[in-house]
Amino acid sequence: MLSHCSLLLLLCVVRLFSPSSALPFEQKGFWDFAMDSMDTGGLLAMMRDEEEGSAVGEVPPLDVPMCPFGCQCHLRVVQCSDLGLTEVPKNIPRDTKFLDLQNNHITELKENDFQGLTNLYGLSLRNNHISKVHPRTFVPLKHMQKLYFSKNLLTTIPKNLPASLVEIRIHENRIKKVAAGAFSGLGSMNCIEMGANPIHNSGFEPGAFKGLKLNYLRISEAKLTGVPKDLPESLHELHLDHNEIQAVELEDLKRYKNLYRLGLGFNHIRNIENGSLAFLPRLRELHLDNNRLTRVPQGLPDMKYLQVVYLHSNHISQVNVDDFCPRGFGMKRTFYNGISLFANPVNYWEVQPATFRCVSDRLAIQFGNYK
């Protein structure tokens, strides 16, 4: 009987220390997980080698990407903003997709600052003090598509931009001149934002935008006195608000048959030459607010797709019954859903109701007393 109990106790002790027992949870490190994946024989052999003092060298370091000091690196995004940096940091991981360097004190981009970053998709240099860019700075960035360069001290467009570039935002710099061929080779470029630069019409050399097939261009808050010449014919949106444009002449809009949004608000426009708007058959939005117009521009009834017209804050004193809508309903493909006429010296009760017969809803008309 005693021998039977001893045998039972021995079996329980063996079971307690067998691999199938439920042991307390213990946090494992990287090498613990690596050792779990090794076969038992290999593990025992490694332990024997250690006990016998084998001549195996040190374990080589893992190829873990470095993260620049102070930056945060996660999922191929390297964030180095607001660190007071005076130059582009070193040791940026080569697989980085987006690099954020905004809100620093960087003054110059050197030739090798982005060496090896062939996978970079987006680069933000916004709000630095950059005034100098080496001609070969962007050469390594073969796949970069988005470049945010706003709020710096650039005086010219950087040279040798990547051919893969789709979008560049370079507003609030000190650019006074865009040389011929400044954007050459950028056949994929879709969007350029270059407002708030002290550039005059004469600052655009002939051929400055040659070869571009842009959809979006913004040159607001500049020193323009007229609609710039020779902009890309492919434009869908053109924003020229907050300039010093005084008139829209017949030839100014002739090239832009694909335009569906035109921003000319906050200028000094007194006159839009009759027939100018006829060159914009696909226009959907027209912004002419905060100008010096004395009448509703001619040609609006013939614009089949026009839906939004901003005319508030002008000097319009009279609105005629045919200023917006065609005489026959068949000509208008889409009804207006927004017409603003407030802050003009015209009494809304003097405007005939039929004036807005092609407006989708009466709430779409923004009228009001002139103050």
C-alpha cells in the first residue's frame, strides 16, 4: 500500500513539471520569442556550447532602423516638427514614406540631406527659414508626390524637382519671379499653391508653366494687376483672389475652356468685358465678391452649368430681369443654387421676382439691405 502511494505521488510531481503544465505568465523579450521558434535540439546544442566555452562570436546587431534624436518614427512616418532644428536631421530611416520637418529653424537644404530616401512620398518643410536649396537636394527623391514648402524665405522655385511630383504648396514665400521652364519635366503635376508671394504679372516669364497639365492653381494674395497669360489650358480651378486686378478683358479667359471654378474676389475689378465669360462653357462657380462692379456681368444667362455666383460687396445698384436667367428654360442645364447680392446699393424689393426664375430655391438667393 505504501509503495502504491509513493508511485502516485511521484507521477503527480512529474506531471507538475511537464511542458503541458499551466505556469504563471512571464513577459518575454525578443530573444525569448526567437528561442521559442528554434527546435529543442538546436537549443540544447547552443546551451552545451555556452557551458563548454565555445568560440562562437558575438551575436550581430539587428538591422533596426534608427530614428533621429527627438523625432517620432511610426509606420514609416517620421515626425520631427517643433524641435527647433537648424538643419535636416541625420539617420532618417530609408523606408520613410512621410517626413514632417515643419515649424523648425532650418535655413538651408544641402545636397545630401535626403540621400537614400527613395521611398519618400511626402515632405513637409512648412514654416521654417529656408532661403537656399542646393540644385541636387531633391534628386534622390524619385517617388515623392507631395511637397509642402509654405512659409519660408524662398525667392525662386527650387530646381530639379522630382518628376513624380503631383502637388507643391509654396505660398507665403518671397518669390518675385517664375522663370521659363521652372516646372519643366513635371508632367504629373496636378496642383500648385503659390499665393501670398510678392509677384507681379511681369514676374511670370513666357513659358513659366509650359508642359504642365494642372487642375488646380492658386496665385492669391499677390501683386497681380490682371489675369496672368499662358497659364495651363487644363485648369479646372483658378484662384486669383486678393490681388489688384482692375478688369477682365476679352482675351484673358480664352484659354481656359475646362475651368469650372474661378476665384476673382477681393480685387479692384470695375469691368468685365462683354463676351469674356463666353470662353468658360463649363464654369460652375464664379467668385466676384468684394470688387467694384456697378452691374451684374453680362453673359451669365448663357452659361449652362453655372450654379454659384458671388457678387456681394460690390457697387451694383440695379439688377435686371434677364441678368441671370435665359429667356427660354431650355438653355439652362442646371439651376442656380447660390446667388449672393448682399452689401450692394440695390433695394431687393425693386428686383422683379422673375429675375430668379432659374434658381432652385428662394433660400439660395442671399439679398439684404445695403449699409
